[in-house]
Amino acid sequence: MRPAAIIGTGQTDHGRCRDDVSQPELIREAANRALADADISPADVDAVVLANMEMFEGRALPELWVGEGAFANRKPCLKVATGGTSGTSSCIAGFHQAASGLFDVVLVIGFEKHSEGHTQTGMALTDPFWDRGVASGALGNFALSISQYMAERGVTREQAARVAVKSRRNAAMNPHAHLKDANATIEDVMSSRVLAHPVRLMDMCPQSDGAAAIVIASAEHAAKLCSRPAWIKAAATRHEQPYIGDIDRRLLTMRTLRDAAQSVYARTGIREPLKQLDVAEIYEPVTYAELAWYEVLGFCAEGEAGRLIEDGITEMGGELPVNPSGGVLCANPVGATGVIRVAEAAAQILRRAGAHQIDGARTALATGYGVYAWADALILGSTP
Amino acid sequence: MMREESIRIPFRFAAGRAGSRMLAALRDDKQILGSHCPVCVRTLAPARPFCPECGGENLKTVELGSGAVLVSWTDMPGRGLFALVRPDGADTAMIHKLLGQSGDFHIGARLRAVFAAERRGHIADLQGFEPDPGSAA
Amino acid sequence: MNERISVDVEMRQSWRYASGAAMERFCEGLRNKRIEALRCEGCGRRYLPPRPFCGNCHLHLSHWVPVAQEGVLEAWTVVCLPFLDGRTGTVRNGPYGMGLVRLDGADTTLNHYLAETDPSRLAVGLRVRAAWRDDLRGAIDDILHFEVMQ
Amino acid sequence: MRHQVIIAGLGDTESALEDSRSIPEMVLAAVQTALADAGIDYGAIDSVVTASVDLFDGITASNIAVTEVVGAVMKPETRISADGLAAIAHGACQIWSGAYETVLVVAHAKTSMARYQELTQWAMDPIHVQPLGVDFLTCAGLQARLLAHGDAGADRRWAQIAADRRGRASRPLAPASSVEEILASKPVALPLRQGMCAPMGDGACAIVLRGAATGAQGPVLRGIGYDLEPHALGDRDLTHWHGLERALQRACKTAELQRAYAHFDFAEPSCLFAHEEELFTAAVKLREDTEISADGGLLAACVPVVAGMSRLATATRQLRGAEDGGRRALVHGTWGPVAQGQVVAILEGTPL
């Protein structure tokens, strides 16, 4: 595998409804910030990769209209759409393109404007012969998985609430986050409105408008353009069988994420993730999922996730800070969400994470989650 | 086995900074707006946030004329006439509707904008373009 | 001037979907309250919904097995959030129960509505049974919902 | 030095106005043919790249429906929403990067499911253009009028192109017809008439790309290039395919070919309308002896999304069948209104 690195990142200020800008204008906001961060001009960009779930905004081939917001006019431009993993998969696509020798600099941009459509409805346009008639979008699917997770591993509502509190507190240090609250309490979470038992409002990720971008350069250009690039050390994608009922105990086993993580760990010599990773930006669509992913990602043994959050291991000052940005629970523009994970992980290595910088971060994990069980995992590092 | 299934989902697209200016001017002033790019020295129709040539964002909003030149058109039976028209003062053409019969038009013909009586800040506030009777056919 | 204008449009589209041979047979069975799964000769997994191909073993599926109308509730929730149903353009209000049901004779689970909407009366492992509508049309919503068996 | 990418196997369904099979059934047939053609089984696939468009398929994350049949369970799959040849471009990048050795690329669409042109309205600018009811066909009509301006013989020439293409196809989706019949066919976006447009149908195509280290045999994918024009028709020069020129320039650079001296024995353009073939030949400056659209091309049978990959399949068959081997083909794909997206691939046959 030929190396490539991230040399700049940029995000919009994510929010519930960014109706001050059109889709192309929203994308331009993130693109400008990423190019400024990388200290390059639009002319330096050789190719663009876009990520978006077009049915959420009622579009077909959205890159045709929004491409020029991403400086894609008269350049090579492709769009990746794989549900929640659209963002992380587009980063991996940009990585492969930059490493292919075809392009020196690739701009990857993910975006979503949930306020323009109906996301849960769009997600429910599943197999018309099977579950379209009984689909309830992401929320119902997560809630179903959680009942299994709670029954088998004994994880509690309070432990899940701790994840929401951590997330909102971290987000308070992140200027781009949609939901932030430095003073959120466990009681706030546990008394928030029930959306789908046992998921309460503050357990669930929001639907945000936003865009996020990263600039990936081939090895030669990365070294030239950036004094301390965030090298993409390994990346893996795993997809699953198509139906929600195909996958046994999804939240518990999540064999795709487990396998993707094991693959990138193996390629980067990581045997003890909790010790060897300095920071993780994981795609946790709901509080309970963050706990389940701790186990799947090997941060702890099965059934130990509750202890990890209770002991503060994954807090900002803990042994492995998880989602210093506030994570998906605090900003979720779906097509951008995976890009945000990679951008935040890269910003940690680039030492540009601002108030939520983890001191001395040298090795970072970013993950993506999509549809029922798709997964991406990437390891970023300070050396090639 | 075949089964027909339908969907009904509402969407709402933000026109954004440039688009909102454009649609508000159609509604309030029966005015078509363009954007002038000082780098490319070109006026683009309709108004937009970025220059498609240089990518620049420092565009100046300009008022275009309600007269226009027909650049191209097509006749879609049952659906009407669609056109590329270049409003006076612009260097590029925009897509809109033509009002009239196919035989009324030829490339290069002078047109004038027709506005709806009731306007709501929508591209259809401009109903389309019709032949300009003030110019020789 | 900072007016924010937006453009409203309703997507009204329809598509003609082909069921595929396996789903066609399955839907015909539903018309007679008959549920059948396809069993993979490689891994032995009995698939609902039936499909042409096992993604784990890369084998064509052709061995039909009968499935009961009752089974085990493997996962459950009670949804309270209103939901815009894209098929009708109308809102489905809560609360409504949903479950993943492993019907006796199948290895995958079926996601469907539950008649029960009281969380305190739902639990993983409960036995549930299909309740059918009167006018069977050969579609998965010929099953109205699943009822908890006493 | 870049790894060589070999077109190791191909499989496609016969295009049909309506294929009664489901999308997974169609894709399964194409994939299994491609794997057999490459002499490999599912286990050899390192990565899958699919091409599909949710709105065309009437389903969200439409690639979910084919995950099993393309063999992507517990494997990497990347879905590109564009023409299938763009998915080939990405698959080739995956091999050139050294990430994977064997990549399966799959494209599928069924235009019989819905009114295709109506769906294309949802790809147009929703602020200024979509509300007017403009679709891809409208845009093609606007382009054709501009090209026909001051060119009295244009529509007869276009009718001739369409008649020729359909005449050489073994199973065209539109009936073979004379120039006069095409000139009298139903007006759809005048000056375009039904007979000048590609007939749309259903289909799937699968292609196996492999790195040379696998020992695979077959034509070599030497170069690839693609491009995205501005969206607004008024911002573009509709009389030239400049996007194709840029894409070809990039493909020649990848192939380390001098653009000016690059000769092609075969060309497989993606022309959805007869006038596009004139834009194609002008943009790529083909020599007289290049054989264009060996099987009639898209004017004989077109499946959106699959289109560019079906051209790659035809070019591969041409190169495999070439008596002297070692010849060169230009393969082309487009997507969006009046070919806003352009993609080309340069293939070379292996000398015997």
C-alpha cells in the first residue's frame, strides 16, 4: 500500500437548520476551511470525493448540482453513498485515490441537510416486499438492538446516560458541535423524553445540517505541504447481510466493526488498543452503541463497557479519550458524520484540535457505522 | 411478480444567500439578478454564490434587463417550450420557459420577460419569456 | 437583506418492483397464512426473508422449509416518536410496539409490530404469535402484528 | 511504476426493455458470469465497487439489496453513484494504490421501474431549474437546437447515425428503422425525435479487475480520466465536449501516452442522443479507421448507470477477438444533464 496523509480539515458550524445557505454554499464553507487549514488553493486540488445520502434530501446524483461548492468544476469528482459509512468510506476512497498515483491532492467532502427532508422516512424506504411496511427508521432499529444488549450484558440506563453527559461536555469545547452543554447531568438524560424505549432524546444523535472536509495528499506532496501530516496507516471496510433480522445480536457482536478494527490493528501493530491508541473518534449513533463499541473495538472485555465509562477511562483526561469532539451524539449531518470522525482524529494528530486537543496524540482511531451493520475503521498516525 | 409502490415525501430546499436574493427580487421588483465576477470580467445569469470559472466568491450582484436574447430552445410536445435565454446585461444564458408557439421563435430572437401577477419568491414568479413585439421578427 | 427563502417540492414517485422468484413464492404462501423460509445447504441457516443466495456461503438457495406462526421475541421496543410514512405521506403516531421475532423454524428474525405497547410487559425471550388481517393480499403486512402468548 | 490493471472477467445481462427479474437476481447472473469468465470464485475478491442511484432504484442505500450477490458480506464495498465506468475508475485506483489485488465492479439499473426522465428532474438545480420541470431530455433538446443552428443537414445526419448504429446491433431495444422513419418519429424534445434517442432498458454488468501480480490475463486498463462540468447549462459551451477532452487528457497522462499521437483501433462512446456521437468524434479527434460502437452502442440499447461499463465490456470483447492482439480501445461513459460528468478509459489488448 502506498502511503498518503491528511494535511488539513474543515467543518461548518453544524446546526439543526442551516437555512441561511444552500447545499452548495454549505459545502463551500467546509471546503474553504479545509483548504485554509491545509494552506493550499483550490487550484491545488486534483480530485474531489463527495459523500451524501441523496434520498434524505430528495436528490439524485447530488454532486451535479453541489459539485462547484466543492471546487469540483472541471475536475474529477465522484460521489460515495453507503449510508452512515458514506463519510468514512469517502475518506477511504480519497485515500486510495491519493495513494494510486493518479492524483496528488484529493479533497473529500461529506454533507447532509436533514432540515430539507425527512431522514427517518428516507431511511425507511427499504425492501418494498419485506420491511418497508413496518420500517421505523434508524431509531426503532437501534432501540431493538439495545433491548438485546441490555438483556445480555446488563448495561444500565445510567451507564448509557454517562455517555451522553461526556459527549455534551466535550462538545462544549468544540466550536462546530450542534449540541453542547458543559453542565448536562445524568438526571437530565434519564428524564428526557422517551423516543423509543429505552432510548431517550438525549441518548440519541441529532439530525444536523452540516458539511465536513479533509485534504488528503500523496506521500510526496504531504511531506512537502505539511510539517506534521496525519498519516493514514490503515483502513478497512466491512459490509453485512442486507436485512436487520439477518444479524444475530447486532449491537453485541457487530462482527463487521470487530473485523475491520482487528484488520487495522493488525496492520499497525496494535495489540492493546486501550494502551496504544491515544484518542478515538467513533461513530456512536446512540449512547448504548458507544458502550457496545468499547467491547467490539477491544477497549475492554465483553460486559466491561459500563465500568469503562464509570471509571472515566474514556473521558478527556482518561487513558483513552473517546470522542473529544462530542461525537455523533452532538452533531450528525449523516453524509458528513464519518468525515467528521476522520477530520477530528486527523486534527488531533495535526495538533489543531483547539480546546479539545489531547496532549501528545500520535495514534488515533476513527470508525464509521452504517445502515444495519456496515463498518469502517481507520488508524491515523504522526509518522508514515 | 411485480408490485407498484408509491412515495409522497415533502422537501424544502434553502435557496441560500444568492438564491434568496434572486428569488426575492423576482417577487418584489420583477427584477432578474445576475452576478458579476471581477476576476473573469463576466456577468452570470442568474445570480449565484460562486463563479463557475474561477470559483471566486467576490461576486457583485447586478440587475439584469427584462429584455433577453434567445440562445436555444426546445419543444417538448405536451410540456411546452424550454429555452436558454441571455438577459440583457448578462454574458451567460439561463434556462426558463418560452411563452408562445414554436414557430414564433428563432435563435437570436429578442424576448421579454413575463412575470406572474401573484408572486411568492419562486423561480416561477418569472413565468417565462415571450417574443418582444418591439423588435423586428 | 437577510431574508431566507426556501423552495418547497413534494416528491411523488412510483416504481414497479420485481419481487424475484423466492419472494414471489413466499408472498403466495402468505395468502394462505403459510410462512416458508429458504434453507442454505452450506451453513444450514433458514432465511427469512427468502432470497436467491446465501451471502455467507455463496450458494444458491432452493430448499424450502416450513416456518411456524409463533416464535421467540428476540428484541423489542415501543416507539413513541411520530413517523412520517413515506408510502402514504401521513404521520404514524406512537406508541407502537416493534419486535424482532425468531419464528420457530427460521434462523433469522422478522421485524414487525407488536400488539403490546406497555414496556413493562415486554421482555426478550417472550413467546409471540402472528395475528393476521382478514383480507389476505400476499404481503408481509397480512400479519397485523405479533401478540404475546400467555 | 504503477501496477498493471487487467480486465480479467466480464459478465452482463442481455439488455431488455423490461427484465422481469429483481435487481439482485439480475446482478447475481452478471456477477457469476464475470467470476466464471475470470476463472475465480467469490473468495478471490478483495473488494467490491458498485454503481447505482437510489432514486432510479426506488430504494434507500440501494446497494444493500445486492451486498450478498456481489459477495460483499464481510468485505469492503464502495458504492459510487455515477456511471459505472466511474466505478471502474475507482476500482482501478484501489489496485493502483496497492490496497487490493482483485476488485469486482458491478453496475445495475432498471428503467422499466419508473419514468426515467421524470426521475432525472431530481438531479437538476432545485432552486432555479427543477421547479420548471426541466429534465435531462430537455437539456439534450436545448443542446441539439444549438448544434443544428445554421446546419440544415444536421437532423438527417443524426438520423443516419441512429439508423446505422441500430442496424448493426444484434438485439437493439428500438426497432431498426430507416432515416426517413427516424425523421418522422415522435418528437420528444425538438429538434430531437424518438428515433435519435437511446432506447432505455434494464440490465446489469459485472467486471473483474485484477492486478498483474495475480497472473490474470486479458486487456490492460492503461489509463483512466474523468471530469465534472459546471451544472448550469448556460455556464457551459454546449457545442463541444470539453469535459471529455479533459478526461481524455488525464487518461492519456495516466497511460503515459502522448495525447496527440494516441491512436485507437476501437472506440466505444456513450452517446444517449445521435448528435452526441458528433461531439464525441470531434472531442477525441479519432482517425478514420477507428471502429466506433461495434455492437451498435447505446443508440441500440442503453441502461443508465450500466452504460459506460457496457461499453467497457464491448471493447474488452473486441480486444480479445482482435486477430493480432495488442490493439488499443477508447471507452467512454457519461452521467448527468448533457454529459455533465465524463469518464474515459484506455484499454490495450495483450499482444499474442
